[in-house]
Amino acid sequence: MEELIAKRYIKAFKEGLDAESMQNATLIFDTLAKSFEDAEFLEIMNSPNVSKEQKLDILLASVKPAKSSNIDSLIRLLVEKKRIEIIPAIAESMRKDTAHTNKTYKGLVYSDSDLDAKVIKDLSSGLSKKFDSNISLDFVKENFNGIKVNVEDLGVEINFSKTRINNQIIQHIIKAI
């Protein structure tokens, strides 16, 4: 639900902005969203003892270095409408929107064995060509018998499981007999 509300705010927010301004706003909201991971900050924002004005002052102080009236206005609107809690959803939606606009995506490669950096780079360049985008991949060692590539924002998941390949070979041999 928060994501849908966040998309509406972003749609209105980005109308008057160029790509660079939107990218800067995305960085600012990413940083602001990280504040919501702090228990003390979250307690202050959710406290009924802290007034709207105090919450507004705290949030505006945190985005003051950006010197952006658009960001200040969005923060004011969120505080006024009591929607401070959707700031992390707004940050995530902005990140996805910026990635889609710039065609720059991040993905993960999962495997139980270590992969050479060249293999990951080759996978990245191959996917980049296939999807006409700039895709960067990071390696995560996980208990997965094979290789799995996941680029969530692009909706791509590629899976090479050793067990599945072995089962397919067995099925092929059985059919041939």
C-alpha cells in the first residue's frame, strides 16, 4: 500500500525536475530512509509527544544541505498529511524510477562456490547487452547448488542448478533408451 502512495507522490514530485535533480533527490531520500532504520529516530517520528512542527524541523534539518525547495515542499506535505512513515517507500520507488530512467540496474549472483571476478564481469556484460542496459552484479556466497543471477528491478532471474541439469540428463538418457 505504501508503495502505491509513494508512486503518486513521486509522479507529482518529478514533473518539474530534470534527470540530474531527480538523481540528487533520490540520494537524499535514500539517506533519509536510512535514518528510519535507527530505533531512536523511529521512536521520535512515531511519538505522539513530538509535535508535527518538531518532526518537520528535524526532517528539514536533515535535508537542508540539499538546498532544494522541491524536497522541502515534499517533506512539508508528508508531515502535513501524516505520511512520514512512507519516506523509506518513497526512497525505494525513487531509486527504482531513477534506475529505470538511466537503465542502470544492480543484481546479485548467488552460488555455493567462489566465482572469479572475470566470470561475474562476463555475466554482467552479457546481461547488459541482452537487456540494452548497464547491469552491475555483486557476488553473494549462499548455499545454492549452482548459480543464480537475480536483477530484481529488471525482473530477471536466471538459475543454473546442478541438480536440475543432472535430472534433465537422466531424463534424456531414459528417453533415448
